Amino acid sequence: MRGGEAWRQIRDLLDAAEDHGQLVWSLNVAAVINGSTKSLASLGDEALRRGLEPRLRSMLGAGGWVEATAYELTRHAPLAEVFDVLGLDARLRHHRRELEMVEKADVVRSIAGELQRSISDACRSVAHSPAPWCGALLREITTVLLNLREESLREATVCSNCGNVFMADAVFCRECGHRRHQDATAAPKERVQVPLQTDAKLSALLSSGSAREIVDRMSWLHAQEAGLGDQLTLTLVVALPRLKEM
């Protein structure tokens, strides 16, 4: 768990949410593992993406892969890293073993889901207003995700020991001799990744195609080489909420 004023504020918000009963299910490991928090995790996943997208839009621009980046940041690995840096392991109940990556990620999703549910319930009530720490904690979780993304991008080009900018093919820092992260010096063909994007044909079919055409396109995407299954998921995540608004 990291230190500093910013991290102390997040821990204080977690304390407030926990003390006021907003994190009943998400910190119960047994409930997370047996699937009892599945609906909360789904709600939290959506809430985190909604919180990330406007902030990413200001960073990347309207055409800067905003939805795809938000989707990537709410996958298992980034959320499991949030679990670790926030020290959530120490807050869990019925905790008898080390959690796997997907379980850590589902704890974070479930926390976000419980917070969003508390906000929604309060908004529907005439007598109550949303607890301020719920919205604040949701924003802080998205901030942590963005900060971890920035750190990851920075580590590829800047020496973590002295701050010197690496030469393109450098293995060691020319200022302090610190070894560059191994992934950053891999051959370009091994580390270049095509940004995940929606499938334009499936998006069009979802709004005006026949059921057979939609199923055929989904089956084709699912059958492609590794990676395009995620493209199918991303397309559905992006397109379906828009169809509800039509």
C-alpha cells in the first residue's frame, strides 16, 4: 500500500464508506468468490467506465480511443493493481487465502457497484441525499486507474531511478546505469499492440440488421484469432447502451 496525502485521503474515504454500511458485500470475500456480488460487479464496471470516459476524452481528444481505453482500464489486471495499491486485502472479511487476479478485480468492481447503488438509491429518495464520500471515492478509484496508466506509460521511456529519458534502444540509463524495464527494450514486433476497437460491421448490424446477420457476425468475431473475442465484447459494451437511447 502506498503512502502520501493522496493515498491517505482515499483510505479515509474507504473508512467512511465502510463505517456507514456502504461496503457490506464487496468486502466479504466469500460473497465475491461465490458470485453473490455479480450484479454489483457489473454495475461497478459500468460506473467506472462512465467515470473514466469524460476524463480520458479530455486527455485523448474525441477521436482518441476513449471507449477502448476505458474498457482496457477496467479489465482484470488494472483493477487487481488498484486492489493491491489501496491495500484492500487488509479490509476483507472471511478471507482465508490469497486472492487470484480476477477475484481482486471483482472486489474493486463490487466496491464501485455498492457505491453507485448507494448514490442511485439516495437520488430516488426525497428524504436523503447521496453521501458525499460515495461519489468522491468513485472518482478517486478512477484517478488511481489513470495514475497507474500514466506510470506504466512513463516507465517505458523514463528511468525510474533518476528521471533521465532513455534512448530508443537503450538497455541501461546513460546517466545512472539503472537497467531499463525488460519489456521496454523488447523488439518492436513483440511489444507493439493494435489499439482495441469496436467492430464497425457489427455496430451497424445491431442497429439495422437481421437477427441472423447479427449472430453470423458475432460467431465470426468469436472464431477469430486471440484478441478479437475482446473486440466482440467491446462492441457490445459500446453499442447496446446507445440502442437503448434510440
